[in-house]
Amino acid sequence: MNIVSEIRKEIIKTAPNRQVSDYYFLKVLGEGSFSTVYLAHEIQTNINFAVKVMNKESIRREKKFTNVLRERDVMASLTYAFGGHPFIVDLHCAFQDKTRLFFVIKAAPNGELYDLLKYMGKFDKDLALFYCTEIVEALSFIHKCRVIHRDLKPENILIGEDWHILISDFGSAKIVGDKEQEALETEEASQLRAQGQSRGSFVGTAQYISPEVLQSQCAGYEADYWAVGAILFQMLTGYAPFRASNEYHIMRRVMNLEYDFPEGFPQNAKDLIQKFLVIDPSKRLGSLNMGGVEAVKNHPYFTGIFWDEVKSRLAPSLLPKLPSTWERNHKFPEVTSNVKPGLNEEALTRLMGFGADAPSTPPLPPPPVNVLSPEQIKELKLTKQKSENVYHKFVNENLIIKHGFVDKKKGLFARRRMFLLTEGPHLYYVDPVNMELRGEVPFTKELRTEAKNFRSFFVHTPNRSYILFDPERNAKAWCDAIDEVRDRYFKNNDKKESGGESSSKKKH
């Protein structure tokens, strides 16, 4: 019997037996191409979990059943066969109904490492060392369990309630010794090479992917250490080492090892990254040839780290370094009287934010009256924006109402842009790599938005429809903000015009 069969027997024997009616679904945490992750409250244990819900038809259409089963098998292996680890998400249980699959895993109230980097810009040396140490410790356990993650990136490193990491998303992982998986991947790579293609459907993310995976070669544990090097670089600089306007050019930079360190980069961290970002995996730090994980842990960057104590040490509280809205935005909602168990159409409508009982953000306290005029408040905001927002130079002195990264699709490709919704009204978009203004969505009273799901939305104008994707998976927030600005400017004008007409009619 092979290793995967043993794992599946273990989860059947050990995991609790649950069904969808055993949970209150409270909030959407994220969305993938064929899955949505919800915060859910388990009735029997009174514990909050993250529940990954996958539509069977979407999985079948995208031919992802192998990935889904692999993710379940890997998490079950780490949780039940090897006892789990504090820096890795646990698989609590898995079940299904007629149309959906459900994975119930440990919840992470503080979001992703990506979120922390987005809000903080970059980490100081101590915080980067703290999180890099935890990532290496987690990988040490994963690799001992004969698992290669293969898609390690800031979005897949969650931050728990205690501010420690939780490595997640094992859909691209490989169980070493799973003959069936190895045979399938070998066959796929052979077919692509026979067709003269590179592996277009490679696992992983281009900014963190290792060259051997990019070239459809057999990836070992060393592939994960390449990702650690890229992540450490980003923690200390605020940006990934390999950057370009699209995936193709990022891949070329990876293959040519085209990246540069900024001035003043810490020397020991630089040396570690250079030893991780090595094209030949056998010469990469962390490989068996280079001494394995012990050589990583003995690198001068980790001087002073007591590895036996890493799992038990206290994490720094980052709340003082984060905006005041962080705690409110990441707080788990309570189960209220209007929430019923299960995930039917009524629950989905509520969770999408379209229902009468949809959860709303608590109102902010009213500002003090008779302190500053609206013009003075606006001037203060503009002054702060000029000094703190690097994108101010693109908005023609207009006050930015909402901004964030959005993937803008044109033709076959989607390119990441910084979208800037401002007074005026204007909706600018900027190339964040080259820091160039790329265009503006024309605002008219005919403009309308359309949220397709949590991630994708359209902005329809008289001459064009813009196809957009929010990597933060909150498309509705963009639609609401754009609609509010449109209505503020154009509905008010309509009222003034109609008021003027009625006044003139009365005079005559």
C-alpha cells in the first residue's frame, strides 16, 4: 500500500465527522479560481475555523481534482500522520455535499504576511529575522514529512492570532514517494517538451518560483529555499527581487538571475539570499549537497537563534505599528440571531453583502463640530498625501479617496496596476514597476460598475468595458466606492439642472 493510501485511512479514522449544517458561516476570507474561503463557527466545539469551499463542477471544468485531493492528502499527512506543527495550518476535517467539497482548517485572524507587508511597507531587521526563522523552522518540519510546498509566497503565509506564522495552501505541494503524482507530472512534462513548449501551467508564482520548476524539471526540497530567499528580500525591501510588468518578463529575470540589492542592505541577510537564489539547485543552500537544513540554520544570519526554542518564543505584537483600522478589519464577527447554520442561497447572499442582513462596518464616531472647515480639512489631507503617498504625483493635486492594486485585463493578459480613485472625479491607473501613469477610466454619469464575484468586477463606460480583478478579493468595495463618487458628482449636477429648469418655468 502506498503512502497516500495510508494517509487517507488515517484521516478517516481520526478526523471528526462533520457536515455543512454544523457551521455558522460568518465572513468571506478569500477567493480562488474555484474556491471560496469562509470564516465559520463550529457549533459543537464553539471554535472558529476557516472553511475552504470548492465547487465540484468548477474543479472538473478546470481539471483540478488532482490538486484538490493532493492538498487534502498533504494537510492530512502533516496533521494526522506527523502530529502537526504550530507554524502550519491544521486540517480539522474534510467533507462534501452533492455539489461542493469542504476543507475545515485553522483560522488566522491577522490575515497574510502579504497584508503586513502591504501596510508596513517593509520590516525592520529584527522582524524580518523573526519571521524568516519561523519559515525555515516550518519548512524543516514539512521536509521531514517528505513534503515539498512548491508555492511558498507571502500570500500563503498566514498570521495567527498570536502573530506567529501558519503556512497554508498545499494545492501545489508534492509528497515525495507518491508514485502516482510523480508519474502524472513526468508524463505532463514529457508531453510539453515533445510539443516544444515550456511548462505553461507550472506550479507556483513567478516572483517566487525556482528556475528548475520553471523549466519543468524535477523539483526537490531546494525549490522551497529559493522562495525563502525571495521572501526575505521582500521583507527587508518592501518589494520582490524579480519584478517586471508581466509574468513572461518576470520569468526571464528569474532565469537570468537579474536582481539587485539596494544600498545599505544588511550583509548577513544579503549573503543568505545570494546562497538561496542559486540557479543550480544542487549548489543552493538547503540542498543535501550543501548540508541540508542544518547548514541553513548555521548560517551567520541566524546567529543568536536558539532553534529548540523557536516554537515556544513570544511573537512581537504588531498592532502599534499598524493602522488603527487593522484590528477592526481583522476582528472575527460574532454569531448573531439572523445567522442560520449551513451555506444555502440565503447565506451566500448575506455573505456577498447584498442581503438586508449583510454585516456592515461599525460606524466611525462623528467628527467634532466647529473645529475646522471642510476646506481646511481637505487641505490637511492633501498635505499629508503629498508627503506620504508616492502616487500623489499622478493625480493632479486631487485628493485620493481609494487606492490599491488591481489587475487590469487587456487582450489575453492581465497587468497589475495601482488604481487611484480621486475627487474630480477621476480613476487613474499607474504602472507600479516603472512608476508611469498608464491611463484613466473616463468618468461620466453613464459609467456603471458590475461585481461578478469577490475578485472580479467590470467598469462599464460608453465606449469600453474595463475587466478588473482585485487581488484583495473585495471587488464589491471597489464598485461601491466608484458608484458613490459617480453619484456624488453627477446626481448632484442633475438635481441642480432640474431645479433650475423648474424655477425658470415658475417665473414664466
